Amino acid sequence: MNIYLDVHSPASGEAAVAASAFGLQHHGLSGLRRAYWNLSTPALYEEAVFRSEARFGHMGPLLVDTGKHTARAAADKFVVREDSTEEKVWWGQYNRPFAPEAFSMLHARLSGYLQGRDVFVQDCYAGADPEHRLPIRVITQKAWHSLFARTMFLKPAHLDDYRRHVPEFTIIAAPGFQASPLVDTTRTETFIVANFREKLALIGGSAYAGEIKKTIFTVLNYLLPLDGVLSMHCSANVGPAGDTAIFFGLSGTGKTTLSADPSRRLIGDDEHGWSENGVFNIEDGCYAKVIRLSPEAEPQIYSCTRRFGTILENVVFDPVSRHLDLDDDARTENTRGAYPLEFIDNALPEKRAGHPKNVIFLTCDASGVMPPISRLSPEQAIYHFVSGYTSKIAGTEIGLGVEPEITFSACFGGPFMVHHPYEYARLLARKIVQHGAQCWLVNTGWTGGPFGIGKRISIHHTRKLLNAALSGSLAGVPYRKDAIFGFDVPTACEGVPSEILDPANTWGNREEYFRKYDALAARFIENFKLMAAGCPREVAQSGPRRLEGAAV
């Protein structure tokens, strides 16, 4: 069936110029109307607008609407369970098993759906370290999804490289195709299914582009640790002296904002590997939340929303002037911008740097009791890494309400981890000790009370504390031992009011503060019981201790 009635789209003439000799028949696709191979950014802009997938925004960004899904459908993600994955995958909430036979049927039905339709192909790489990069292919139904893949992943350097490209993992993303739960054994019409034996992932029923990005990250979270490389849900930057820092954290904790520091070079904002050579970015782009971006607090990211080459998801705009309203959350709190890493002025072109001197865990504490910064021992660092305490911010996953939801996300990226959390923690512990990295826990959440009573910790104070930690100036200040978690908390930092450093001082009722803090400790202890079977005893002993009395 020819659904376009032979209307020629803007890029039809160059659709096959950069085609790989390794064709789409290797992925079970046949009978397609036309495949558009490795189109450039301008060509994909034209295709997306021509097909009514997108509109131009003021000063050049591409404006798209992702439909009913404005966040990740975490509950609809599956991993095919077969001989090669049976003993390696951490089966459970984040890695739901999917039968090989069901995958084959779903693949066949999806391939049939694409017959007579156009597809867009991007041949890319994931991983800036040449020794650990993964050749990938992203096949999409929508032109703007192809632009997203081109923006987010590393591109071959020459036309001949495209023609010789052979992917080692492929994604087929068709948001127009919906599964039948009764037939396909999916939970809903939406699905994200990874098959490591077939080196293929299928995405359907969702136009949220983050599913493409996170599927590749999930793949590398499976493959890299098998080679002794730590895959990390973190941002990373490097100082003038070559001192690398990595920032672990879930969406909404400040990973992107805090790593985009004008005084340091940005390696990347979200996904990295730590190999024997140092830290490397997995991607070539950034995918930042843009809701209520401030040109004063986040000037570099804000400027990207006014540039050709940026994709803006679900951002409200004036249909006449095309001016953006970044403060409007009518569509979602999870408005997103995807843009090339090079749009950040101080981005490091190599996307690689040495071994980290500082490891920072970012947590958004909605209960308002955690100190704004704490120094961790290696054992405490592993405990907090495995625990992954934070609060999910509205909009980042389907089903979240306005209030932040306290959660424990193993390795600060539980939905994307494929092995048991301690497999990643073991690699991190070895690298921390080997390279003498200092670890910090930084709270970017609330102080003076929980969400709804207290207030969000000032980003200016957080930056001051981070700068002091990264520069080494926090090493020379006095510390106190935290009464519950046992980590070291500085009692002074230049440019930061001393009362903020002890959150008990910011609450109106000190006894109520310690009751709340003790309750949080109880949640940590209960959560860790889920991980304890795979972790050494000394890690479990590095967690919090319950208070005998409510007040201290």
C-alpha cells in the first residue's frame, strides 16, 4: 500500500546516498515504500515539517508533540529471557521477562505494519572511547525521531563510513504501531522490548523520544560491565587542572544543570562509561528538562532552546509568533530539549577525560532532612550508590503526580540497570579505591521542612558547595559526624550560611526534624534488605542507624 500517493518528499532524491551496504532485510524489514538513510539535520527538519510531525519555533528549534506519552513508560519495558541472559539479568521490576516466541511474533507484526511505509535510518555509535564504542542503528517511523537519534549519538565521520556501517545493536521505533496485550503478551499497547541474543530492540505505542535514548543506555548497561567497564547514569565535567568529576542522579536532581559549569569543560550530561582509560561520554547530545529554565541560573541550556538543531518536546508556544513559554506546564512538567553537545560553549570535543577525582551523588530529598553536602567513606559511597535514594519529580515517568515521590533507584538509575546493582557497585568501589576518588552526597531537594512546607535548596548555594568540594577547599574546614548516617558534614563553607549546613537548624521544631530523619533512615534500612543478599556485610553496615529517642 502506498500511503503517500507518490508525493515526493523534500529528501526523496538523496534518500539512499548514505545507505549502508548492510541493508534493512537483515532486520526483517521488507516491502518498505522508501528508506531514508542518514539524512542531515536540515533534511530531517524539512521531512518532519513536510509530514506535519513538527513546527519551527522562534529562532529555529524544532517543536514536537509526543502525544499521550510525555514520559517514559517504565512499566512497559521488557527483556527477552533466553539462555544467554537467564543467569546475567537482574529479573524483576525493571527487567520484566519476555518470551522469545512472543518477541518473534511482535517483530513480525511490527515488520508487517511498516510495509508500504517510509522509514528513517540513522547509523551511529554509542561510546566515545574507541575501544568500547558500540555501532548501532536506529530505524524510525518518524523523521523527527531520526533527528533525535542523530543528535544524541555519535556519527560516522565520512560517507564511506556510513556505507560500511554494520550495527551490533538495532532499534526499530514505530509509535504508530500498537501492541495487542492479549496477542503480544505486553502489559498495554505500548512496549519497549530488548532482545540481547537478536541484538534488536522494538519500541511501539509511544512517541516519547527518551525511550530510544534509554534503550541504548540499557543495552550498554548490559554489555559494558561484561568487559569490566562501569556504565553510569551520570553527568561529567573536567576542571582546568584535568580533575574529572562525575555526577550521579535521577532526572530532576540537577545532573545537567550542575555539570554545565562555565569554569569547567563538559564531558556529557547523562550517560558515561568508566574504563581503564578514564571517563567517556556514551552520547553526542544532551536531553535536558526545560520546564521553567532560567536564563540567569542556567544560561547555557536556556540558550539552546533558541537554536536551530534543538528539538523541543511538548513545550508550549504561541502559534502565531512561535515564541516559547518555558514556564507553561500545560502539556507536562517533563518538557525536554535535545541538542548537540557542541551547543554548550565549554563542551569537551573529545568527550573523554581522565579518572575522576570526585564522585558526586545527587539526591533530591523531598523530606527536607538530608544535609546539603556530606563527605562519604568508600563503604558509605557504595551503600548510597546501591540505595540510590532520591525523589521522582513530576512528569519524568507516567503516573507521577505533582508531589515528589520518595524512591530508591539502585545505582541512581534502576530502570536502566540490567545486572544486579552490586555488579555496578563492585566496579565503582574498585575504581574509587584504585584512583583515590573522594565521594560526596549532595542534596538538591528541600530544607526547612518537607515538600509543601520547606523550600528548595538554592542552586547558588549548591554551586558554592560543589565548587568548594571540587577545588579541595572543603578539605580544610571542620566537620561534624551525622547522628544518623554517620557521614561527615562540613560546618562551614565560604559563601554559604552556616545554618543551612545543618538542616536541623532550618526547621521550626527540632524534635520533629529528627523524627522525620529517623523515619527516612527506616526506609533506607528496609530498602537495603532487597539488595543485601548480593552485597558484602561491610556495605550494609555503612548505612544509617535508628535513633533511640526522637530528639537529639
